[in-house]
Amino acid sequence: MHDFRHPVLLLHTLGAAGETWAEVIGADQSRFSAPDLPGHGMRRDEVFDTAKAVATCLETGPRFHVAGSGLGAYVALELLRAAPERVASLVLAGFPAAGGPERVASTAKLLAEQGVEGFAASYMKATLYMGATPRLGAARTDSAPHADGPAPTPSQEVFAQAFLAMRPEGLLSALAAALSWRLPEARTRTTVLRGEHDVRVGEEAARSLAAALGADYVTLPLAGHVAYVDDPRGFREVLDAFHRATEAQEEH
């Protein structure tokens, strides 16, 4: 069994929280850190702030692997920009974000019309793999299909509950930040991962990002936009294989 050298920092997607990584982490909790980003989870009363997010990341240790999804991928790139010597490798999933001020404005309008609960339900119905529509606030008791689609998985339920707890200010400030992303000058060994059923980030955009970063490109066939929530086991397998290869390369 491989004895990993570096800890792993996991950065959640927009509307989620650190707890949404639980099935990726499994029992191997000492190796992983999955903090709440500003505006999310236990920090939901904040607005999103990139500098604060990067400062949170730097608490992980002197050198570490980073995996980020969506908003978390944006933070991972900002972390590489701020402290490249600390980042052993990157996995960027559900990225790049696309849009501009008009997307933030349209999202603000939807939040005003639907509230967070309505917005979360429509977002997840369109985004999560297989069209699973979490029955928000309801416990999942089995995996049988429901009238409104397949039952959500445990990871999707956790994601739903985290999204429900969000404040509009947190969502909008985080979205605006993610849409402002830029490529850092620094480089490290990187994998760009895309769920095959991602309706928000197209294959061409993800492959272009990989090419710009000199990165490997991986597809998860049983996942959509939030691949680590849709297929936590497959995501973990990608992480472990990538980290083994990266650390083996460091040894030579």
C-alpha cells in the first residue's frame, strides 16, 4: 500500500460545504482536509472573499495536493498564484466557469423570484447526474426511483442540504469571484477532470483548460458537473492514482 507523502486539500463547489467531500474521504480522514469556503457551510454568514479563501487553504501545511470543483477549482488556481511552492499538484473539476456580470445578474433575479430553496431545486435538477432531484429536507430511505426521477444518493442529499443553508449574498459573491478566473503564471502537475454528463462545462472548454495548463485530462463516465458528489468513488480513484504518480515523480 502506498504511503502518501503530502496531505490533500479538497475545495468544494459553489453552494456546497466541506462536508460534501465525506464520501470521497471515507475512513482516511487524517490525509484529507475539506474546509468550508467563505460564504458556505459554517461560514455562511460571510460573503465570499478570495484572499480569505486562500488564507484558509494555506493552513493545510507546508506542501499539499489540492483538488477543487467549480468554485473550489477557482480557489485552487488562486492558491497556485499566491503560493506555488506549497502546491504539490492540482485536480480541477467542473471548470472553467463561463459567463460574466450578466450571469451574476440573472442568478440574482432567479434567487429573488424563487428563493434559495427554489433555486437550489432547479439547479440540482439540471446539474446532478441522472437528473436526480433531491427531495429537499427529506431523508433518503432507499435507492428506488421516484415519480420526479431517481432517488438522490447520500452525497447528493448532503449537497442539497448544504445548498439550502446558503444565503443569496454568499452564492452571488462566490459566483462573481469564480467567473473572474484567470490562469496563473505558475505551473504544477495538474489533472483536469470532467464528468461526462456535465451540462455546465463542455468538453471543448475543459480540454482547452487542460491544454493551457499542460495538464492531463480525465473523464468520469458516471458523473455530471459536480463529479465528486455524483461519483465519489470514481473521483477518489482518480485522486489516488494521480497522487501516487506525482509523488513517485518527486522521488526521482
